[in-house]
Amino acid sequence: MKRVKRNIPKYFTISQEIIGKIRKGKLTPGMKVPSENNIIRDYKVSNTTARKILLEMESAGWVTKIKGRGTFVRQSNVLRSANRILSFTKNMIDFGYKPSTKVLEGRILHHGYSAVINRRRYVMKGPVYKIHRLRFADDVPMMLEVRYISLVLCPDIEKQNFEGSLYNIYEKEYHLHLTEVHQMLSTVMMDKSSLHFFDLEDSIPAFLIEGVTFCGREMVLEMDESIYRGDMYRFSVRAT
Amino acid sequence: MKRVKRNIPKYFTISQEIIGKIRKGKLTPGMKVPSENNIIRDYKVSNTTARKILLEMESAGWVTKIKGRGTFVRQSNVLRSANRILSFTKNMIDFGYKPSTKVLEGRILHHGYSAVINRRRYVMKGPVYKIHRLRFADDVPMMLEVRYISLVLCPDIEKQNFEGSLYNIYEKEYHLHLTEVHQMLSTVMMDKSSLHFFDLEDSIPAFLIEGVTFCGREMVLEMDESIYRGDMYRFSVRAT
């Protein structure tokens, strides 16, 4: 019996090879993929084949062509579960991104903090530590947060390093176990001052998330108010 | 027999009166509601009662207090729980609105329907009934939905009256018990064709919600794709 030669077209094999680099994170969202000319040179193919390779990757949703600028790895939306207590850090790692954080401001509010979440007013007695941070995935700004942390429950927390997960600090340094998070999701147009942080020129829709985090019944550990960019995030929810 | 005088507290009657003004649009989102002093003067009540009136309106979700500035009519006045299986009809009634529905289109898809929700593809075998509806609260268009219903599980459902709750039809007519809903929330700018349905001239941010509803393990009863106007809706979620 003769062996059947499998006729897989060259454009397909090469597009799969480049997609493999995206999957493995060698090419990350926002990065330019090889141009038509680069493909012709590196893979020794015709310009028709090179064009087919780029079209194949685009129609499969891996890349997007920006007129006059090139072809780029797409920003795949990050999915965030709203049913699980989940740190930004863990969420990003799960999606194959490298999380990082820039602390913008930190100060003590001696009078405390209070806000309404899901039709109930929560009051945090002072002192409260207010911290303003910008969170990145692979150096792309994803989320801007203001968190109000109980200094009654976490004395001296202002002396910690805030460039990682706060949830980690609560657990490791204060042995506080997070029991529940209540959040309220709104959709807003990103305002001018936020656009600046996200390196955006034009306003886009964003999620405004206001939340309260408990560490035991009726014990408010922190409250927060965060802006998640709408072009990057989706939320998954499960109702029963 | 003496007639019993019903003892409705004054603070409640007055808060209902002011809420009535908001419902009727005499006070619109962003407008200031009477201050504590105005209430004391206009309604001839004590400052304790005036404070109770404002608190009552705030906890019912109609107004929000901004420190040092006053109390204002809230922007989005419907809160929808993403943790509970909840019909539009019940959600509106809970918020004191009269729900109504306009059926825009209904047709049978013989080939079935399929979509990706939260990174998993769900396939509904045909025939599937596709129904496009606009849902109102007190005659204000709130939500635009396309639902894909299994005709395998709900034979002849196309003959039903679709001006009320579909959940009701599933339960009463087909004795199907909804077990779980998985949803994916995105934020989008409302597109031109949707703006028309909502009687809006300019685009606003909206929630795009794609969901799958189960009636038993892995049994897909329906899938949907809905637009909730962002100026009216907020979602509440609870994570554990």
C-alpha cells in the first residue's frame, strides 16, 4: 500500500506556526506580527501565500490589521468571574498575563469612609487607608482602583508594599480570611482624568465597580471603587 | 365597632410622596431633592423625621447623598441581581414599575443555534424559536432581547402569548424548572438600530448580556443576547 501524502497547504502550516507563538505567549496582545514582506523572506513563500497566512490568522480571530500600521495580536478580552473572590493578580495570571501595579496615592482618612452598595449603606469607622492604584497586564493599563482599607482591622498597613495583591497582604500579614464581596456594576463613559491613566485619547465605555469586602459577618475589611476598561474586560456571572 | 386608624408613619408617607415626583419625572436623575431643612419647613416635621425620609429614599435606591453637596436623584434606578434567576417582569415589579413587552419578531430556526458564553460553546439543536422583544417599565423602554428557545423542550411554544414572562410559560405550560443561568456581561456603545428602539437620539453605554439558561444538568432551555440600557441599570453581584 502506498503512503498517502497529506496535502496540507503551506499557508495553513505557517499560519498555525505563528498562532502557536501567540498561544505560547511569544507574541503577546498588541505586538506586531511579521509583515507580508517578513513572511516572504523568512518562510521563503510567494506574496500570495504570505497574504493568505495573514488573512487566515485574522479570520481565525488571532490578529487584527490596522490600516497603514500593520497586523497586531488582538487584545483578547479578559473574563472576570463575578461569583468568585478573585484578586486582579490571580485573574491576570490565569489569562497568561504578567500583572503589575503602580501606586498613585496613599493616605489615611481619619474620619472613615462610607458608601452605598446594592441599596445598603456601609460605614467604615476611621482610620481608613485610602489607596489609589493602576493595575497592568503585560504593561497595558487594565484597571484603576481606589480602595478603602480598615486600619482598625489592618493596623500599620500603610507601611506595606502595595505593588502586589492586597488579598495576599490581608491573608499573610493579618491572617484575615475574606468571606464575601458584594459588588455593584455600572457602565459609564470613561472620564477625562481616567483616560489619561489608560493612555487613551478618546473615551470608551467602562465598568464602574463599587464593592464591599467582608472578613466575617458584617465585618467590613475594605470598600472599593474601580474602573475596568470595557474594551478589555467581560464579566462572567452564574445565577441559581 | 370603631374604625381602626391605620398608623402609617409620617416619614413613610412623605418619602413616598417625594418618590412619586421622581417616578413621574418631576424630579429627574441628577436633580437635587429637598434638603433636610426644606423638608422640616415644607412638611412641618421634626429633624429626626426629615432625616428618616431621606434615609428611606436612599435605602430604596432612589437618591444618593453626596457629602457636603446634598441629596440627588440617582441615575440608574433599577438594580438587577446577577446571582438570582430573575425574570424581567419580577425585577420591574420589585422596583415598583409596571412591566410590559412588545414582541418585535418571532420565527423558527430549523438549523438550531449556537454561541460562546464564558469561553464555552453551547449548541442548541434545531428547531429553535427565536423571539425578539422590547421590554418596558412604566412605558419606558429598558431592555431589548433576542431569545433562542428550544422547541425540542418546548414544542409549539410559538403559539403562546409572549407579552409576559417567558419563565412563567416554561414553568406553567411545560413544567420546566430553571436550574442555572450563565451570563457574560460586556459594556458597549449602543448601536444605531438599538437607539431607535429605545427612543434615544445619542448613543449611550449599555450592557450587552449573553446568556444560557439550563433546566437540568447540561440541558439548555434557552440562550439570549440582550441590551440593557446603562443609564437605567446596575447589576449587583455577590462573590464568595
